[in-house]
Amino acid sequence: MEFPLTPRAAALQARLVRFMEAHILPNEAAWHAQVAEGDRWTPGELVPRLQARARAEGLWNLFLPDERFGAGLTNQEYAPLCEIMGRVFWAPEVFNCQAPDTGNMEVLAQYGTAAQQAAWLTPLLEGRIRSAFAMTEPDVASSDATNIRTRIQRDGDDYVIDGTKWWTSGVGDPRCRLLIVMGRTDPEAPTHLQQSMILVPRDTPGVRVERMLPVFGYDDAPHGHGVVHFEGVRVPASNLLLGEGRGFEIAQGRLGPGRIHHCMRLIGLAERALEKACHRLSTRVAFGRPLAERSVWRARIADARIAIDQARLLTLHAAWMMDTAGNKVARQAIGMIKVVAPQMACDVIDMAIQAFGGAGVSDDPGLAQAYTWARALRIADGPDEVHRDQIARLELRRYGR
């Protein structure tokens, strides 16, 4: 089993690396300065300017496998590109490859009607608007999505939505125009046919953002994660995606590729943390010797190199399985990477923080925020415990249990 890059993917990879080196890395300080100025929830001019350049260079919508909408790359082809973008927290947006918009665009491309695609997919593909995904809820254990209590009830030619969601990523962005909401349409149906997904324009009466949630003290402006209340929110019945009771089906189609993206971005983030740690250890002298000459640090660097490469190979294997056998067959492999990659990133970034000492817990080297993102992803898209349980059940099934 090999994971070679196709000629097209290799060419895109080379162009993406050049773009990152020329336009993303030199502008990291400028991006943070813009976010810190004035109204932190108003995007600055840097990202739109870089987006125009990326689009002109053909580095746009690389994640979509359908050539009608994106680059037409397979999951295996896109994964290494995702790793490169993941080296900088805000870089994916420059290429219109940022979550949760990527997942929402995939949903609209795969399950949306022509009218839904014209209204929402086209402006998302063009980067004119942003979107959010509203699934988890504060009052139930949403790691079991059958617990979701938000109601979506038919009323004539409309659906009426009532409930509360949180960790609705992207809703803080003033460019957010659409929420994809998962809720219960038929409480009497079989368990996995009770839920549906529906398109809710952000400005619909009854949609209220209560507050933005910090992640270990970071509010992730201008993107953010919000608590959103839906009170008597009325939208046309034509806004329903795919049909009543199809919510779990859509969720599985959405989350499979999304987990590949998250894991590869984490691998890129971990690679950069290791690079920073190696540079730091090579230039810092303590007790008469460079830190890089200490056996304890060499062991830690070796462990980090092993862990990153293991996670990458496991993720590429999951991407290959998705491409060749489909999401259902690949679900054990997808669950495995979702456990391995965030934990690996946490460990590597934590090692880098230790290498930087006091500087590591400041914002200067960017490791503190990197760690918060990696740690949060051990919960997002399903916590470790849920994935481990599924991995074990699928394994035991092979032995007749």
C-alpha cells in the first residue's frame, strides 16, 4: 500500500508551499495585529486580499471532490494540502478551505437541491459569505446525537424551529449568512430517523446569538463559537435538506471528510511546533551546553517525530479507504485517526511549550493557542470515548460479537 501524490496533487502542493512561504508566514504578525484592533469581530483587509491572490493562482476550494464545484481532488490527494494549510491557524480561510464552511459546502454540494445550491453554495464557493453548523446542545450529552432536543415542526408550507445550540462555530463572523441546523422532526420515528437538517438564514426572526464561548480563554475572533437560541424560527419547507429523518445520513456524509481535514491540519500544526522546538533547543544554552545536546530533549524530539509520522500514515490510510471503499467501510479507520491525531498534536505541542519555557505559555511563539485548538479537537466531531467505543465494537464484530 503506497500513498504517492498524483502529478496534479504534487503540482498543487508545490504551489501551495510557495504561497504559504511568500504570503502567509510573513503576515502572521499582521493578522494578529488586525484581529486585536478595534472591533475584533470585524474581519480585517488582509485575508480578503490574500484570498484574491490565492483564487487568481488557482488555489481555491481545493477540498471539494466534485469538479463542478472545486478542485476535484480525492481525499488522499487533498490530505497533504490540508496539512500544509494547517501549519497556520488562519491559513485555510485564505484558500476557502476553512471549517465549518467546508463541511457545509460539502453538504450543499452532495445533498442540496438546485435552488439551495444557487442560494447558498454559490456564494460560499465564491467566498462572499460564511456559514455555521448548529448541532450540539448545552442541556444534553450531544456526543450521542440521538439526545438532540431542538424541534423542527412542520406548519403548513413552513417548518418552525425551537431549541438552543452551542459551539456553533462561525456564527460570530459578521459575514455568516447561513446556519445548518440539526433537530428532531419526528420523535415517534425509529431512533436514527427522528432527526433532520434544515437551512436557516442567519437574519431569520427568532435566531438570537446569546454569547460567544471562549476556548481556554481564546474567543477565536472573528470566527467564534456561539450559544444560539431558536425561538419560533420559521423557514420555508423547501429549506429542509434531503428529507425528513435524513439528518444522521447527512451528518455521516459530512463528518467523514471533515475528520480527515481536522487530522491533517493537526499534523501540520504539530510539524510546525516540532520545528519551533528544534530551533529553540538548538539555540538555547543552559548549564554550559545547547539544550539540543541533552539526551532528554533528543528522546522527546525522537518521540515527536515518530508520533507525527505514525499519525500521518494512519490518516492517509483512512483517506485512501474513504476513496476506495466509502465512508461506511472506512469508519473504523476514521475513528482511529480522530483519536490519534488530536492526542499526538497535544503531546507534541506540549513538548514544544516545555522547550520554550516561560515563553511557551505566552502568545509569542503561538504554541498556547495551538494547544487549545488541538485539545478542543479531542472533543469536537465526537469525543475520544465515542470513537474508541466504535473502534472496539467494529473490531469485536470481526469475531462474531
